[in-house]
Amino acid sequence: MNYQILARRYRPQYFKEIIGQKHIITSICNAISMGRIHHAWLLSGSRGTGKTTLGRLLAKSLSCQKNITLLPCRKCITCKEIEKGSCLDFIEIDAASKTKIEDMREILDNIYYAPIKSRFKIYLIDEVHMLSRHSFNALLKTLEEPPSHIKFILATTDIEKIPKTIISRCLYFKLNILSEENIFNYLKFVLNNENINFDENALKKISTYAKGSMRDALNLAEHAISFSKNKINLKNVNEMLGIPSDKNIYLLTKFLLEKDIKQIMFLLKKMNKINIEWENILIEMLRILHHIAMIKTYPLEWSENIYKNYQYDIQKIADQKNIKDIQICYKILLAGRKELIFTPNHKIGVEMILLLAITEINKEEL
């Protein structure tokens, strides 16, 4: 069975299908419509935000046999070959495996040959920041004044490693990290299209843990489909990601603000018996502490409800607890999460971080 994963099956095939990058799509579409086509584009952004996809769409738009167009036909030989990755005039290069100056010289030696059958010869260099200093120097002059039939599309997840001399010779676009709302809505569309049963709270959790990457979100959804046998629910997603239940996180936060060490240790011992990632305890506690702080500070304006079943209890905590205690706990947990990697193990780290937070609250009260 030739199964195609969701991330590939739902890869955008037109500019209008790109999510969360409206300003970039508008600029590129306007440039194509006006015939102001640059010779080099540089796309930067976090993983899974659409850099390579955007590069391929740009290549299709410039190479479609129908015309240079915003809506490539997807029926001509060139469009089909670009989608399959077999177009000889669209060269995708993984810079991570082509770092040597010899590799770059070989590429640059070939750019003066005309395209075989397309309008342009297009080079998409992915993770371009991986090129060596000598490779960048070799690329520099060609990037500034390439032959008229050559177009460069450079993509990177680390713009800081790209020499400013390279950036200045390109049309530079910084892709946004996708919002949880955008990811959630797209996951709903995909799973409805696939006839998969799902719980919206489970999708919200996946959207959060995708950390702005649509590819990661689709891969997590794929994992959840297999794990839950086509019935995605919050319990399965929490178990799959190693996230404590909402009840345990609410109780742990409550006990922390009440400085109840005995209950905290009892609950952590209980949680140790299930499959959880200890860092996720801190992440979820930071989330609920922020929620409590917002309810306390902006009770009328704050409408987000991340712990629906415990909203009344959270409101009660917000009414009773000092904002300074909440801020101290947030600060200690945030700093502790950064240092978790240095602890003997994450369980010990979380225990000590929570004890430290209680100690700091007690100091404040003296």
C-alpha cells in the first residue's frame, strides 16, 4: 500500500493555500502580477512554516508552460515534474550536504548553461546557512548578477548565520511562526476531510505542542490517529505527548500556591507511575499560572478558558492568592525549566524547582 503522509498530501499547491504568511504572499503575488520578478529570494523562518513549500510554488509559477502566473496549471509537464521533484531545470540543493567550496563551484559552473526545457533554471538551496564561508564567497558575485535565465531561492532556519552581503543581494522575507488558532483550524479541516473523529480539546493540545510548525502539527495528528485508532481524544493525546491531565496540573498548581509540600510530593509520586515528560509538568503549570494571573489582573477583559472544567476553582484561586506569589512561582518555574537539563534527572529537577518556589514565597511573606 502506497500511503502518503498528511504533511505531504496537504502541502499547499497554490499561493492562496499558504497559511499565516499573508504579507509575504501579497508581496510575491503583486511582484509576479506586475512582472517585477527578482533574481534571488531569501526565505527565513522556523521549521514547518512553509519556506520550502513557498519556494516550490514560486518555481511552479515562474516555470509553468502556460505562462508566468499566480495560478500554475499543474497539468503541463513542467508543473508535474516540479511537484514530483524530477524537473531538471528546478534544482533543489540541501546545503547541509553541500557545504564544501568544491560543491558550490560545481553548481556555479553549470548556471551558464541554458535551461533544458523550462523558462528559467531555478536553484532552491535549503538550509543555506550551512554553507561554508568559502562557499558563500563563491556564491556572492553570481548572486548579485546571475545570467537572465537563473533564479535563486534560498531558505534558512537561522538567518543570523547568513552573511549580510548575501542578504543584501536578495529579496528577503521572514516567515511568521504560525499561531495556535491557524494550526487548530487547519487540523480541523484536514481531519474532517479524512473522516477522522476528534475532540477539539485534543486538537488544541496538538496545536499548542506543535510550537508554530504546521508540519509538526500534521505529524503529531498522524501519530494521534494511529495511537487512538481514528478517534482522537484529549486523554490519548496527553498520554501520547507525556502531558499530565488537567486535573493533576490544576491540583499541583493549587498545592504550590497553598505551599502544601506534602500534597505536592504525594501527587508527583503518583504522576511518576504514568508515562509523562517531566518538563511538560512545568510547561503546563506555567500556562495555568499565566491564566490565573490574567484572571486576577484583567477579570473583565480576559476570556480565554484553557481549563474549562476547573474554571470556577481557578477563579477562586485568583481571588484568594496574592499576585506576587503567582509571579514568584512563574519566575522560579520559568528559570527552573531552563536549568532542568543540568539536574540528575528531570523528576529530581521538578521536585527541587517546586520546593524552591515555596521557599521564595515564604521569604516574601517574612
